[in-house]
Amino acid sequence: MDQCVTVERELEKVLHKFSGYGQLCERGLEELIDYTGGLKHEILQSHGQDAELSGTLSLVLTQCCKRIKDTVQKLASDHKDIHSSVSRVGKAIDKESGLSVDPSQKEPFVELNRILEALKVRVLRPALEWAVSNREMLIAQNSSLEFKLHRLYFISLLMGGTTNQREALQYAKNFQPFALNHQKDIQVLMGSLVYLRQGIENSPYVHLLDANQWADICDIFTRDACALLGLSVESPLSVSFSAGCVALPALINIKAVIEQRQCTGVWNQKDELPIEVDLGKKCWYHSIFACPILRQQTTDNNPPMKLVCGHIISRDALNKMFNGSKLKCPYCPMEQSPGDAKQIFF
């Protein structure tokens, strides 16, 4: 009980600070709006008057900008203080819960976080070392992470102009293992060397300097690293919540239709929806199979079965179609024994 009281006390501090911060933000922003609104009114009134006012106006605008900047910095500082309070709540929970985490379990996540933070400030060396040490596993999952890291490092050398020309040519040897799958990309990179003297930014290869590729490499690293650890990039709870938000309008509509038409028994199974809901490709995690005979999605209790002829139907369809000891495929005239059908695993 004492542990809960300690955590609750820290939580109350956070809530109190958050409430005060909200009021401070609202009051500070209202004051800025009133101040800038009054300043705008004065500027409009003084428009077309003596040019001597221009110096005064410049000073007033400078003071206005400084006041806005000071307010924003104050709000940012207070917001940072709230983060510290939230962190103390987490530490209190860890301390009072008495849980101890094996350092060997934390180490992979600590390392990945360190590498990701380095990528965010455009430091590639830690990520390259990690990719090289995990090359075989990355290749097994068809990852292009290592090549893209080498590509970014090569581009960083190109940005140095002719000073880095020799080093860039030497570094290009790292592309050799990727020549089969990334031949065109490598050709583009080598072709850009011709324009080192005039600068890549003034050449047809200016697209190589796109800043978005740094955000992309962070996403690719996070995705591939989580895959190696057997983790989802996104929280399962977040994915489930998002999918529910997408599906909810359609389910509400079909529920209203069922109630209006008094169609009982249409939706009576827990593992089946009365309509198909398209959640988009981002929610495609595994293959599914719908029986072409019964037009129902297969389940663990009603799995897909492959017939001798190669056609696939559900087990329920198989049980309903065989006559005696023989089964005739619904797609071809081949007769076979139901016992020869094999369960399919996707």
C-alpha cells in the first residue's frame, strides 16, 4: 500500500504541474495575441505618415520578436520540466515494483537506441558496424539496410567535393557485394563523380542530396532491427486501436441495417464479420484464405485443405461434398479420396 501511495504522490505532482502549465500557456498566448493585435492596429494607423517613424517602427518590431521568442523559450523550458516529473513517476514505479531486469535483456535495446540517436544526427558509423555484424541475418530477410547506409556514407563524401575524390573511389569498393541487386543505384553513384568539381548540388545528381533519405534510413533501421529481435515496429495495442477506428464506421452502418431489417442470425460468430472491411495494406500481416465454395474465411477449426489435383477448399466444404468414399473436385473432374486431402498452412 505504501508503494502505491508513493507513486500516487508523484502522479499528483505531475497533474498539478500539467494543469498549471496549461493555464500558463493559455494566458501567455492570449497576451501575445493582444500585444501583436494592438501593434498591428498601430502600424495600420501610422501607414503613410512621416518616414521618420520607420526607425521607431523597426525598433518596435524588434522588441515584439524578442517578446515572442522569450515567451516560446519559457513555455519550452516549463514543458521540459514536466517531462522530468513524468520521468520521476516512471522511476518511482520501477523502484516500488521491485522488478529487476537482466542487463543482458536490456543491452540489445540500449544498443539500438544509441545507433538510432546517432542516425538522427547523421552519424553513420555505429549503424554500419551493426549492419556488417548482422549481415547474414539481414540478407536472410531481404534487407537493403547495409547498402543504403554505404550509399549515404558515399554521398556524404561526395558533398566534400574534389577533396574527397580519392577517398570516395576507395570507399566505392564497399558496393561490390551489392552489385547484383543494386546495379543501377551504384551506376548513378559512380556517375556523380564526374561532377565533383562543379558540385553535386549543381549537377543532374542533385537528388542524391535529398534530406528525406535520412528520415527514411532511420525508419528502415528501426524496422529491420525490430524484425531481427522478433518485435513489431509499432505497438500491437496502437495497431489494434487504429484498425478498430477504421472498421468502426462500417460496423456501425451494418449494425443499423441489420436492426432496421430485423435480420436475426446474420452475425452470430465471434471470428467472422458480416462484411469485408478494408484496413489498407499497412494492416496486412499474414495471408488469409477464403473458401471458394462456401465463401467463408478459413479458421483454425476450419482450415484450408489441398486436394490431390492441387485445388484448395475449406475442410467444411470437403466434408459436405464427398459422397461415400469418393470426392469429385468442384473445379476439375478428378475423383479422389477425401482422406488424401492435406491441410495447408500459410
